[in-house]
Amino acid sequence: MKNCMASIVERNNSVSVVYYYEDEDGTKKQKWETVKKDQIDAASVAALTEKRKKERTKSAKRTAASARKTEVEFTQRKGTFIIPKKVTVREFLVDFVSLYGERKWGVSSYSVNTGLIENYVNPFIGDLQMQSVTSIVVDRYYKQLEKTRPVECNGRKPITSTLTPANIEKIHKLLRCAFDQAVRWEVIGRNPFAGALIPKHVSKKREMWTLKTIVQAMDACTDNKLYLAMNLAFACSMRMGEILGLQWERVHIADEDIANDDAHIFVDRELARVNKKALEKLGDKGIIFKFPPVMSTCKTTVLVLKDPKSESSVRKVWLPKTLAYILREWRKSQGKLREMLGEEYVDYDLVITQPNGRPCENKLIEEAFNKLKATAGLPNVVFHSLRSSSTTYKLKLNHGDIKATQGDTGHAQADMVTEVYAQILDEDRKVNAQKFESMFYANPDLRNVTPPPEPTGRFDLAGLIDQLQRSPELASALARIISMPADVGESSY
């Protein structure tokens, strides 16, 4: 642009940046950008007197205007100036979801992300113009979210009084992605979410059962569905949705398979309840099968078999022989039930089902798992912790073969195995110390310490005489104690 100069104009209490630009048609236009209240640091003027407050506010506006003036002139000279557009955040996000989300997201991600936009983005910054969303606006927005009560979702009441740092981090990732696209589409010049200050989220260490506790839980379990689900989670490192979406055609437990140690399952789908609106928008993308609804009252969601969460989740998992035999017994009992119920049994080829063959949703397994913990007096962990335990013990058994373990778990990144799930137990750390002692410190040249002699259980008279001969002071003290009257000696201790 030829004219790359901008100016600052003050009128009464307002401060504006004024500059010229050419629109898409090449028409020269003048733009007035008035510094708004949300563009200054209100905290720095809050405690001042009214007169000083006005002066400080005016000064803050001049500072903000000067920064914007510099930015306009620089981008015009560089040819990177973004033509002002009156597009609100709400309007832009409609395009973002349509052009980006519908191509990139699966049904679950679509439901989650559109819910975040509806509940936590539009009510707060939806009416702001895209080009007025600055870094300070973003920081204030996140501070406001920290005091916001979570919205009830799918009939589930929030368990915290305010949004957690983990929730805010999800919102941040979504908006950072959206505003990256806004930069790419030349709606804004830079992404104000790129360096935003978000509340620090510290991942809690997931509690898990030891091998002894898992055996105790298996022995105490009387619910056959839960028993099989627990075995699949622990032995095969499967997620809940993968377990409940497993079909018999993907279970290979023939005599020959077991004899050749080749009994295995193939994980390539999961059971999930998804939003109908998401299905309509995405055109059943990633959906393998939709189950007919049981109740007409369920109008917003539908139960489906869908593709797993990532490509790495598609995997072949080999079965221990015992689990292969457990699956065979379960299939026999399921076949008898099918014969008994006849037409009342709905056959979807699912491994874990309700008595009539209908899919078994995760809440039924969770309820049974909670009941087992209560009745058996077991430590309180979530069902998913069985998968965590599985990962840890597989790493122990294969001496830290991360790739082999990752192949079973289906994690997209190997560091998920090492950083999140590989919780080495205390007894193994003790063994490490013992190994160091025997392998490293066993060389006497490396230490100048002498371990105490092992107790023999007998009085060492020769040793005592030797010590008395070496130390006259000790012999004298002992002689005084022996010569004391009995009552004096007792009162001294």
C-alpha cells in the first residue's frame, strides 16, 4: 500500500486509531478503531481516585492505540495487512465447524466440540468481533471460565462447582485450532490464543490395583458379564467401548488357534452413544451400525458401533489360553440362552450382551464394578484402571518393550505408555536397590563400610572380655555398676 501512515485521534474520553486501506474491490476506505474498555488493563486503575482513574484510563488507551497504530503501519508496509471484517466469533465458528470440523472430526469429537462452543464460548465471547479478540481479552476470558459452573450434560450433573483446568484446556485447544484457521483464512493477522495463559492442569496419578488385588477381585466376582469384561480389560488392554463392541466374528479361539498359541481377537470397532445431530451433520461418517432404539423417549442420542478413536487403536491382540477357554465357555452359555429365548433374543453377534442379546452399555458394567468393590471391600478405582494395570504389568513382563506394549494398548503415541501408564510398583523399586547392592556394591574396593555382623542369638563372652581389655574406662564403669546396691541401680534407669 502506498499510504502506510496511521494516526491517533482523541475525542473527549475516547482514543481511536485512524488509517486508510483498500478493500477487496480496490476501493480506498477510512477506518476508525476506537480503543475499547476490554483492550486496557482495568486492574491497574481500579483502586485509584475518580480523577486519577480517568487519567490512567486515558493513558492506557493511548498505549493500546499506539501499539495498534504500529501494527497497522508495519503490516501495510509488509503487505500482510488484514482487511477489517465485521465478523463475530459466533459467526466465524459456524464456518469453522462447517468447513473444518465436519471434515476432521468424528461423531464423538463433533458432539464434544460443538457442546463446548455452545456452552462456554458463545455466551462469553461469541458477540465480539474476531479482530477485537486480543491476548488480554483471551486471558480475561480464561479467568472468567475459572469461576464458571459446568453445564449439565446428557443428564449428568457436574461433579465440580467450577470448570476444572482440564476442561479449560479442552476449550483452549479448540479455540487455538479455530483461530489458527482464522489466520489461514485471512480473517485475522495473528492468533491471540497461541500464547494464552491457561490454568495449570496437573494430571492426577491414576490409582490402580496390584496383581494380588486383581486376583482377589476376579475370585469375588459373581457377575459373568463383569468377569469377562475385567479379563478382557486386564489381559488384552482393551477400553470399555472396545470390549462392549467386540463381536464373535473377530474372536479367534478354535482348537487349532489355541494349540498353536494363536488365539487372538481383532479390535477395530467400539460401542458408543452419540448425538443424533452430529450424525446428521457428518453423514454417518465412521459409523458401522446403528442399533434400533428400545424406547421412543430417547430422541437426542443413538447407540452405535463405530470406528475406534484412532488408526492405532485398530489392532490384533493375542489371548492367554485361559482367557480363550473362558470365552469359549461364555459363548456356549450365550448359545443356550439364545435357544431358550428364541425370537425374543436379538442377535447382533456381540460378545458381551444383556440377557436378550441387546448391547450392554458401559453404565451397566460400571454399576456392577462399583457393587463388586463395595461387597468385596476392594480399593476404589475406576474400571479403566484395569487397562492401566495391564499396561504396567506387560511392561514388567517384557522388560520394558514399549512398542510391544503399545501394540496391545492401541495408544497413538508411545509416550502415553511410558508417561501415563507405566507406574512401576514399589516392590520393583526395592528389587532395583537389591540388584545394585549385589551387582555394584559387592566389590569391596568400592566401599569403606563394614556391614554389622549378623546376630547369633548367643552371648559373646570372649568379645566382651576383649572390649574390656581394650578400654580401661569401660572396665572401670562396669565395676562401679556391679558394686552398686540393687535399689540404687534400679533407680538410675
